[in-house]
Amino acid sequence: MPVTLTAPRGLSRLRPPLSALVADVLRGEGRRLGEVGIVLAGDELLRQLNRDWRGIDRATDVISFAYDELEPDAVARPVTGDLLVSLDRMRDQARRYRVSPGAELARLVTHGTLHLCGHDHARPGERRRMRSREAAVLRTWRARVRALDRALATRLASRRRGTRRGGR
């Protein structure tokens, strides 16, 4: 399976639309899909990874690990790597940016996938290029963002019901 998803219980329905999103981003970059793992987690894990790998002791919204980026022929190879997304940051940023959770999740996965392709945003020109690519993908993804929103809403509704019944 080229795209795998590790997520909290109740979010497995996100795998098909997220897989399609990763494939669309790679196709737009002229790249082929290898194996990409997507992990949806909380701030705690992403803070630990950010501290361990980047020396920054705070949570972040998405971290990507490309497994072939340093190879001389990386552009010719299928893209392989892992994307880790903080569901906590996703929810907070969706509220802050006044977008749906599905739209913010799509933006974060798109952003991480662009990193897997070798894009960066350390300089203003690079940042503009990444934002432009993100926006282009998301414009064509409106219907699939609704699928992400439905899956996320189902999960949130079941969590609320479980809480009222004395569950988590």
C-alpha cells in the first residue's frame, strides 16, 4: 500500500482522501508515489520530534521525513517518507484561519508532501512558491476536503457522545 495512515481510532476513513491528496500533490510536482506514511498524532509527539530532530522545543503542525532526499538521483525516484501531523495544531489553526478542519488537514498534508518533494520555505521566495503550490492544490480539492470534514465530524461527534456516556 503506497500511503498508510496511523491515526486515533475512528479516523481510518481519512486514509482514502489523504492518499488521493498525496498522489495529486506528487503528480503536480512531476513525481511518482513510493511509500508515504501519514501519522496523525497530538502535540506531545510532534513537540518531542521537533525537539529531537530540529532542536526546537515546541509543538509544530507538520513534520516530514523524506527518506531519499540526499540521494543524487532523488528527483528521479518515487517519493518515500513520513508525514506527521498534529491534530491539536490542526484544530487550533482551523479556528484561527477560519477554515474547516478538513481544509486545514488538507493544507498540512499538502505542505508536508511538498517538503517530501524537496521544497522548503526558509527564504521568502521559497515560502511564496510553497504557499502558491498549496493554494493551487487546495483549489482543486474542494470536494475531497468535504470528505475529510465528514470523517473528522463523525469522529468528533462520536467522541462527544462517548464523553456524555462516561467514556473518554
